[in-house]
Amino acid sequence: MKIVIGNDHAAVAMKKQVSEYLADQGHEVINIGIDQEERCNYPDYAKKAAEYINAGKADVGVLICGTGAGMAIAANKVKGIRAVVCSEPVTARLAREHNHANIITFGARVIGIEMAIAILDAYLNAEELGGRHAERVGLITQIEEKG
Ligand code: RB5
């Protein structure tokens, strides 16, 4: 799978660990985040990752900041993006199955690398469910398009 990964200064170390893990699992990892711990603005990276997904240059995205919250808020402003902040694997699995999340976010100041990997495994091993879940995602898209 092609995975775009982005981060701000709060998550440089975790981004590197997560990227290595995903590459070891055979994924193509596209790093659009910052690699030095100099202060930067997380919305810039959320926007860039969202654009990769909307352009078909990545299948899904992983965004890491201090809490995951800012990245999710910013990414969700981009049409077509469904970003969910996760701090445990159940939400990650259901975000994919029920909400068709195309980005997951988490916080390097909130969880450790083992939990981050559990979240990624749960998300990447899940599949989008159809039926009532797809209909509800369709309703989200309607809000996005019509307000
Ligand atoms: C940066 O200090 C911090 O605000 C950012 O990483 C993130 O937690 C925002 O949601």
C-alpha cells in the first residue's frame, strides 16, 4: 500500500519509527513531514498529505503531531478527506470499517510507539464495510458538498 506520512516538530522521532515499521511491512512510505525538530505549522503537512491522497499519489495517510488533534482538524477541511484521531486500536479499526477513514492521526505526546504500531496494524488490516456504513459515509459527503 502507498502510505503518505506527515508530522510536525512534536513527532519527528515517532514519524521515523513508524516509517521504518511500515516499510518493514512492505508498504511504500512517502514522507512529506519535517525531519528536524524546528518549529513548524502542522496544517501545512495535513494539507499536503490530503493532496497526495486526493491526487491518487497515496492510498491512505498517517499524520502525527503532539496530540493528533490539529492534524485531524486541518486534514478534514480538505474535501474528500476523512481523518480520525486514534489513541487505541479499536477506534482505528472502526474508523476504517465504518467511517472509511483515509487518514489516521495520533499524538506523539499522547501515545508510545507500541500503541502507534497497534493502531496502524488495526487500521491497515481493516476493510471499508459497505451497506449502511457506506450510506452513512455518503451522508457525510453530502454535508461536505451541500452544507
Ligand atoms: C505543537 O506544539 C502542537 O500544538 C501540535 O503538535 C499539535 O499537538 C496540534 O494539534
